[in-house]
Amino acid sequence: MLTEVISEFAIRILDSTGYAGAAFLMGLESMIFPVPSEAVMPFVGFLVADGKWGLFEAVLATSIGSFLGSYLSYLMGYYGGRPFVLKVGKYLLLDVHDLERTERFFHRSGGTLTLFLCRFIPVVRHLVSIPAGIGKMRFWPFALATTVGATMWNGFLLYCGFKLRENWSMVQTYRHHFDALIVGMLVASIAWYVWYKLKRKRATAAE
């Protein structure tokens, strides 16, 4: 039901504001707001399929929106991440060691690949720009990985909407199963993370 509400909201925005609305929605999608690209981009594909929008303009607008939203999240992490972690990190099982490891990771080339791959993972793509900012990742690798990854993902969903215009309800049914699998994997990963951090904390206290 939440997806349907968001989809209806997205359709109203797209109908009333055009390409600027599409950029705005994808900007929100690339931040921490609950606006999944799966609820926006297929409808952009519908508009392209109906001849109301141009393909190039649709891809350009949504890519710009995705980058700007991600860049704002990056700046949040870059300028506010370290103070935030040092202040409240203990409540999230984070410490200075975790912060320093994040900074080293996103300074390496592996951080660029990770950022790119995370653009294809539900939920994670909303958040990954923040640790990239915390890690002081260089701007141009960040911009390249974010723009290419977001454009590929947005383009894929647009293509799905374009080709499956008349059968989207069926696609939505199977997408929900896929999203449930991803969420299950994320929950399992969080549970493992909490267990690992508590185990390491006990080991450190015993030394």
C-alpha cells in the first residue's frame, strides 16, 4: 500500500511539473527520503512510451536529479559525519576505529566500485553517499560512480516501463517478492553486524 501511495504521489508530480518534477523526485530518491525509484521511473517510461516525453530529456533530467540528491548526502557526510559519529556513534555501535576504516576505504579505488554497485541495491542506494562523504572520497570518482550507476539503474527502470506499459501490475507483483528478498538480506546483514560489533567489544574489554 505504501508503494501505491508513493506511486500516486509521483504521478501527480510528473503530470504537473514535467522533467523538473522527475529530477526532484529522483533527487529525493538519492537521499534518505522514502521515494523509491521503482515507484517513479517506470511511470517516466510510460510517458516516453506515450510520446509525451522525450527519451533523452527524461534520462538527462532524472540523472541530474539523482546526482544532486546524492551530492547533498555526500556533503552531509563530508562536513557533518565525523562529529556525528564521535558524538552519538556509541549508540550505533560505531567508534573512531570504524570512522577511520571508512575514511581509508573510500579513499581507495575499491570505494569507487562499491559506490557504483550500491546504486543497484534497494535501500542501500539511498544512504551510501553519506559514508562516502564521511570517508572524504574524492569528488570526481564519487561523481563518476554515482552518475553512471544512477543513470544505468534509472534507464533500466525507464526501459521496463516503456516495454511493459500494459502489464505493469504483473511486474509490480514480482518486484515485491524481489524487494522482500533484498530486505531480508539487509536484516540478516544488520543482525550479523550487531553480533560482530558486540563480540569485538567484549574481546577488547577482556584484554
